[in-house]
Amino acid sequence: MGRRIADVSTPARLAGPGEGLGPDELALATRNHGLPLEAMRYDVTPPGLHYVLTHYDIPHVLDEAAWRLTVNGRVRRALSLSPAQLRTYPAVTTRVTLECAGNGRALLTPRPVSQPWLVEAVGTADWTGVPLRVLLREAGARPGAVDVVFTGADHGVERGVEQDYRRSLPLPIATGDDPEVLVAYAMNGGPLPPQHGSPLRLVVPGWYGMAQVKWLRDITVLDTPFTGFQQSVAYRIRQDPEEVGEPVTLIAPRALLIPPGFPDFMSRTRVVAPGTVAVEGRAWSGRAPVAAVEVSTDDGQAWHPAELEPDHGHRWAWRRWSFLWSAVPGDHVLSVRARDGAGNTQPAEQPWNRGGFANNLVQRVPVFCRAPA
Amino acid sequence: MGRRIADVSTPARLAGPGEGLGPDELALATRNHGLPLEAMRYDVTPPGLHYVLTHYDIPHVLDEAAWRLTVNGRVRRALSLSPAQLRTYPAVTTRVTLECAGNGRALLTPRPVSQPWLVEAVGTADWTGVPLRVLLREAGARPGAVDVVFTGADHGVERGVEQDYRRSLPLPIATGDDPEVLVAYAMNGGPLPPQHGSPLRLVVPGWYGMAQVKWLRDITVLDTPFTGFQQSVAYRIRQDPEEVGEPVTLIAPRALLIPPGFPDFMSRTRVVAPGTVAVEGRAWSGRAPVAAVEVSTDDGQAWHPAELEPDHGHRWAWRRWSFLWSAVPGDHVLSVRARDGAGNTQPAEQPWNRGGFANNLVQRVPVFCRAPA
């Protein structure tokens, strides 16, 4: 023997210069998937087009009626609730844009070896459930409570640590109403699909995906800060592995455009005809409402204001923007960038961190405008 | 200028020795996605877990009521049918396992540079629609008809050729009833999702995915063999680019197992505890019903019969199989292989072709059995 469970893990590492994607990154890319960018045409992402990132396996829930969500720890009254009981609470539906904290990782140099997202790890859904603060009020956090820990049913190993997927929120966030955190049991009006956390999941509007614990089975109130793997080891902004690092929290502003025209199958280069091209896309920020969107058609030299639609009452969802481009024959690079009301912007050159988290580098879409017909 | 539309394409090529996946392959891998193998637990694949391969973009269908399916060419009476009109025909529902013709491509040496599937480009759905033979009888193929061409609304460039996605079937297949080809308007009892061909698609049970034309808008009967790009250039089994090659048609037998235990996030290595491990999976063949499934727990040295479930009346769907494994501590490789009633089997060493088509190499799943607790 001699081999231990820790040995099945590969350590965190950076790809070498020019190193293409390896079989481990490919195995993640074929399991998880992004939003095909043309699906940004829908306000609410249809089932199967919303991005999915699963750390371990999608748990097998044989009997939803037997599922229990427990609320434990530093509370006056522990709770144990079935999905059916949760449906008896007043329901709240919130439209939320979710984005993986590792979105953009595969474009970094050097590339952190992990799930290799380009820019498409995003999606928007109507989530229905019970506000977390309602459940925590019923359970009653006792004095000294600081963190609330959420445990999912997905189980695996990561860098040698066997674990259930587990993340925490500070008590003021968990009991707050801006954003209002949900324990959700429905997506777009239907039951949660297996890959989106059936039967119960957390939805934390404005936060990156690592906070959105799926297959939620336990909520524990702690009187000490939570230091689990996904809180203290993973999902930290670090330059060096020894740093404590800053936690990944709210989604940085990002705008993406739907690549116009039609693509080449393999290069994905776009082809348009000369004339007016309606360019559109979405913009979002978890830090403050989006304030402005600008488009460049010359690879970031000049920037032009795009028309930004109102949020139609959906503060936590992406907003549609549009721009009319007068395309002339030749090669072009389209880009778009968002600024939010707190002054957060998107960089033209990518800040780098070891985990490849919280990237919001400006998107670049090469487009070939053909000669007139 | 000087640049032409053909120049946006990258030519077909093979990866060099040790060459990792490039940005173009990654762009395809993040758009398209496979079946997370644990989803083989479901007889019918839930929405969003079925594999998806889109050559170009998912078309934007603004008004389904305005969609028309035309039946043209060498027919006595041309047809033009709306999705609503198609729903007035007697409906047929067939459970079908679909698999991409390129499944397994990324495991080939040398690797054809294209959509980089490992083994997971598969899924099973209940498809509802009108038998194609009913529509072709109504239109009446005229004497001399040989091929029936299906045109989708997805448009793009591929190796320099601008095209709508277009494939054909020989007339006897198109008008036959074994398999019965469907013009489908529903998947698993609901409307087709955009990425699965909304509002109409072809379903050809037993054939690889390239035949399953999505966003179907035209059916043309020809009196000469169809020689379009996707028929004569792509989807051919060739050793050399100059060969005419053999067409890719029926799905070769394949069995896959659900990786047991739990995974490491990055290496995807599986961990199980010692003792009896229930191993299960699915097996299918488009060429003849699956006749036997065997499992190996020692990397293909010894093979043991698995228990194969009956097809429950679903000839064109995968069948569940199971096997009890007595796991002992240490490293193991699990494999499974299927044989169909026509004697087709799965190779232990991969035959190679330039396009990476119709692979059915035996799956290998490394498993670490931990020491007793």
C-alpha cells in the first residue's frame, strides 16, 4: 500500500510557457460548460445553456421527500426542514446573474491549471425560494455568532483534503436583505435540475459562484470564523502560495458581446457583411449597478457609448446593451467594457493571481468583414 | 483587402507529438458539452445534461409560428408545414440514445484537431414528432429519387466553405421504418430547447449525431447522390486526406461505466472504500441490439460478465448494466465493453482515422481503493 488518499490529488500548479491544455483540464471542460455567447439574447437563460461548474460529482438524490435541510450550531432552536416544508414559506423569486469566480482563467499567462474557462462561465435565472434571513430568524442566532456555514452533498478530494463542499458567509450578509440570500428550490419556474443543486441550493445575488452552495443540506451558525478548505485555501486572491490572500466575494463588472455574423467552425472567427451591424450583449456587476457600457471596434483604441437598457426591476441580473456598428471590409476586433456605479471598471491588461479568480479583462472578438456582395 | 472568406478557416490538421489542447479546441469545448458520466444513472437524460454539439451558432428563432418546413425537389407535391401543422399529424415518441461521431477523438494519437471529446458525447431522450416517411409519402417521391437532403438553419464556414448545415440520407432509410426517422418537435415531453434544434429537428435512431439535423427548415429529394460538405468532405473515415473514405453512419457498440466512489477535483481519480462496490453504467449500439456486457477490474486482463437489463421496449436507447466488484486496497483500472447481436465489439487498442470518427475504444477508469477505515 503506502498510498494515501492525499496522493490521488494533483497539486495546484501553473502551466508552463506555451503549455497547451492537458487531459485533466480537458476532463473538467467536457463535464462543466459555459454559456454559448449567442444565448445572451435571452433575458433568462434557457435550461442547459446556463454555465455549470461542479467540483465533484452531481449527487444522486434518490428520494427528495427524505431530504432534510438542517439549521444548527449557535442557534436557540435547531431546524430540520424538508423541501415540501420550505415551500410552505412565503416564496421570493429573484432574477440573478451568476458567474464562476474562475471565469477568464484560461486566458491568463501563466495559466493556473484548473477549470479552463475563457469568458463564458455565466448565466441568468429566476430563482425561487425562502429568504435565508427568515430561516435564521426562526432558528435565532445566539450572541457571539459570526459566520454561517453552508454544506452541500457533493463529496470529493481537493489538494489532498477529503471534504463535502462547504462555504460560509458572514452573519450580517446571511441575515441581510441587500442582497437577500435565498434557499432556492426552483429555477425558471420549474424544479432545480440535478446539476443546479436539486433539491435545494443557496443563491447569493452579486457573489461569484463559489458562494452559491448546491445540494444544500446543512446550515451551521459558528461563533468563530470558518476556515474550511473552500474558504481559506481555495478562492483567495494571491500572488504567492504562502500568502493568506484576499477572499473572493462580489462579482466585478463585466460586459460581453454576442459575436456578430456567423462563425468558422474551428477558428470561431466571425464573418459579417459590410454595412450596419447591430451589436448587442449583456453587462453586470455584483458590486454596484452598471452605470455605463462602451464599445470599441478597433481593438480598444477608441471607445463609444453603447445604449444601456434599464434593469426592469432586476438589480441582480445582467442588463442588455446595444450598439450600431458601421462595418467596412477588413479585419476588426470588437470589444466592450462596463463601469459600475461604484466606479469599478474592466482592465485592458489583465491583473494576475494564482487561482485565476475574479478576472474581468475586456473581451476581444475578432471579426472579418467580407467584401460587398 | 485580399483576404477572402476562406481565410477565416483553419485547415484540418493533426496535433503534433505531445501538443496540448489549443485555444481553438478549448473554445469548442467550452461551448459544447458532454454528459457528466454520473448522469447515466437516469434512463432519460435530464435537460442540460445531454451532450450538445453545434457546428456554428444556435440560430435565433424569433417567431416559431413563422417557421416553415418545406419538402421539395423530386416530389409530386411540395409541402410547406408550420410546427403547429406538424403537431396535427399522429405523434410518435421514440427513446433514442444519440452519440457524437467524434466521441473519443481527444484520446487518439495523433489527435485530430477538432471538438475534443473524451468519452462523454452521449445522451438519451424521448423524442416526439412525425415520422419522416409519412411526410415523404404525402409529398410523393418521383421515380429516380435517390437521396433526401436535410437543411438546418445554422450557418457558418468550415474549411473555407460557407454553408448551411446540410446532410442527406439514402431514400430507403428516409422512407423506412427500421429505424423510423422522426421530424421531432418535442424532447422529453417539452418543447425542443434551442440547443437541441428548436423548433424542429431530425432524429435518426441508431445513427451518429451528424445525421440528426437540428433547426430543420428544408427537406429536398434528389435524383443524384448528395455531395455536400458534411457528406463528402467531413464525416468520412480516412487514413489519408486524399481518400474518398467511407461514410460515417451507424453507431458502433459502446459501454460506459459511472465512475464509482468520489473524485479528486483536478485529477478526477476516483476513491472507493474496500468491500463490495456496485458498478453500473449503460451500453448501446446502433448496429444491432446489445448482446453482452463485460467488466474488467484489472485494466483489461480478465473480463467478467455484467448483468444486462432488458431494453424495456426501447430498441434505440441505451441499456443499463450492473456488476458487483469486491474492491481491495490499492490502485485499479475499471473497464467495460459491449458486444452487439451482429458481433460488433469494442477494441482494446484504438483503430485510428484522420477525422477521429466512430471511435469505441474501451473506457479506462482509474480507481484508488483506500485502506479499511
